[in-house]
Amino acid sequence: MDKPYRCILCKTPTEPFGHDFVNSEPCCPKCKLSGVNILPLVYIHLYFPDVDGPILGTAGVCYRVACKPKARNPRGVPCSTQAITVTCPECQKTRDYQEAKVSQEDAQNELVLS
Ligand SMILES: [Zn+2]
Ligand SMILES: [Zn+2]
């Protein structure tokens, strides 16, 4: 079965943490290397704040899973509110992800500037 991996050697401006790929072997399709530079990835989904979201988070904030907006019980499914840590390709295609990414990048830039 194909699994998600990340090659930390193949960094590019669009993939600053390394090249993510799905393969049956932990072998990078770009540099053709395998070994300690290949990290197995777990798909992490995006929790997006949504007042009508089906998942009740802390402090009364509700969320939805970006790629499965109707999912009520994401237990056992790793999720994050930080777009940068999201590895689920379906979540990454959503508008929620784009929004979260842009707003979180802005927040980070402000942090650096201040
Ligand atoms: Zn590589
Ligand atoms: Zn997802």
C-alpha cells in the first residue's frame, strides 16, 4: 500500500520542509535516495474554526475538518489548527486551508517584525 513520506533532503522554496510524496517504498522519487532522510508522514488534517462546525473544541470554539466538513468524531485522526503542519492532500486543496495558511503566515510575519 502506498504511504506518505517526506524527503528532508529535497527542499525547495515551495516545499521548505522537504519533498512530500506517496510511494509504496520509503524512496524519494526526486533524489532516488532512501534512508534516514525519509520520514514517514501521518496525514494531519486541518481543523478550521466554524461557528456551526460539528466538533466542539476548547473554550467553546467549534471546528470542522477541512476535507470532511461533516465528520463529527475525528478521534484517532490527527488534526491541527496550524496550516503549516497539515499534510492531508485533500485538506490542502480546500479553501479553508488556503485561508488558514494566509492568515497564519501574516500572523507569523507580524511576529517577526515586532
Ligand atoms: Zn529526495
Ligand atoms: Zn484532510
